[in-house]
Amino acid sequence: MSKRREQDLAVGQDSFLDTTANLVGILIILVVVVGTQARYDAVEISKKKLAEAGDESQPFMVDAGKQSKAMNESLIRQFEQLKKYEFENEYRERERNNLLKQVSNAREILEDELATADEKQKEFVEQAQEVQKLSSELNKVKKQVGAAESRERPEVVLEHLPTPMARTVFTKELHLQLKGKKVSVIPWDRLVGSLKTEVPLALSRKSGRRPVEDSLGPVGGFLMHYRMVPSSLGYELDRFELEATGSEASETLAEALASSGRLSLEMASRTPGETVVTVWVYPDSFEEFRQLKTWMFDGGFLTAARPLPFGVPIGASPQGTRSSAQ
């Protein structure tokens, strides 16, 4: 009994499902039909509205034309801006390439100068080593000659200070004379200044195109004897020589290096980094020069030696060489 009831219930459920499926199919068909009819009605209504509007649709066409024109103008402006950007980009690229080329040229010039400087420094070191070698050989020869002679000769002792590299003087110079074991401060700059002032006056008193020889001073205990020669530009200095007028401007080394000495006062007004001391030294004062150089080195000053034999005055000329300081 129960089995039959179960079978009846299963049959009833299948019938219900079939009925439901049929209803859903009918609803779908109705929705499609209604949607199609509504779309058709909407199209018809739109056509009717447009037909009734007539000329009223013209503004839409005008607005569309304006919009098209505005879009074209916008495109033209964007194209022009793009061209300007491309031109600016090309200009900047050329400018950058030009700067890179200048930097490259400057680097090549710098490298060439550094290479040249290295070669000059190497050559200078080799020359300094050669000079040191020759000085050593010369001292040996002097000792051998002194031992062979009966009379005693003074031995020159060269003290080595930690400044082996000499350099050409291009800064301010202070000139000293060491002679007779006494030191004199040479008023070099004052004498040269007087020369520049008095030479035009001396030349104005001369006639013709002949060399001019004259003297000026004394200035600070020294006379200057100069010689001017004709040139394509008028006259030019051939050379000048200095002559000490007396011993009043000379001091012993101890007096000169004392706090009240002329040399000590002169050095107090000068800066080591800007001044090089050039010493014109005669054979009887080499020992004093060694002591003076040590004193200068302790004060931070470089010295340049100008050895002179007896009878040769202190002088200079445009064809001469600059001092080499150590």
C-alpha cells in the first residue's frame, strides 16, 4: 500500500514540473513578443516625431558642423604644438651635442697640458739629479786639487734642506747681497721704479738713434747704471748693473737677523707664500749664505742663490733668466 502511494506521489510531482515548464515557456514567448512590439513602436514614434519636426532638426546639423569645425581646429593646434615641440627638441639636442663637443675638446686640451706638464716635470727632475751629480763630482775634484796644493783652500759645505725641487720664480722677490760676510737689502723694486720714471726724461734729452747709457740713484745705498738701445718701438732696456755706494747699508748676519736688523724688519712685512728671497752671493760669503738659507727656511721662505765671482756686479737684462728658488 505504501509503495503505490509513493508511485502516485512521484507521478504527481512530474506532472507539476511539466506544467511549470510550460508556463515558463509561454512567459518567455510573451516577453519576446512584447519587446519586439515595443521596439517597433519606438522606431515608428521616432520617425513620426522627426517628420513632424521638419526644419527643426537643422540645429542638430549646425551643431554637428560646429563641433566638427572645433575638432578640426583643435587638431590643427595640437599639430602645430607638436611641430613646435619637435623643433624645440631638435634645437636642444643640437645644443647638447655642441656642449658635449666643447667638453670633449676641453678634456683633450687638459690631457695634453697634463701630459706636457708631466714631461716637463720629469725633465726637470732629471736635470736636478744631473746637477746634483755634477756638484758632487766638482766637490771631489776641489778636494783633490786642494790636497795637491800647499796652501789651504776653504771647503764649501752644501747643506741639504728638504726642498730638492727647484722652481722658477714668478712671485714677488726680495733681493739681498752677501759680500764680505755682510748682508745688504737691495731696494730692487724702488730702483726699477726710478728707472721707469727717469728713462723717458733721459731719452728726451738725447738726439739721434744711438744707445743711451746713464745712471740713477743712489737709492738705499745703491746706484743703477743702465743702457738703452734703439728698437723698432723706440728704445728698450739692454741691461742694468748695481753698485753699492758704501758699507752703511751692510750688516753682519747676526745684526741683520736681530729683531732690529734691516733684514728682519723687511721680512716681517712679507708673506712666505708670496715672496721669494734672491741672494747675490760672492765667494767670501758662502758660509753666511748657508746660515741665511736655514733661517729663511725656518721662516717658511724659499731662497734662490745667484753666485757671483769677485769683480762682477749685480745686474739684469731682458735676455737673462729668472731665479730658481728652493
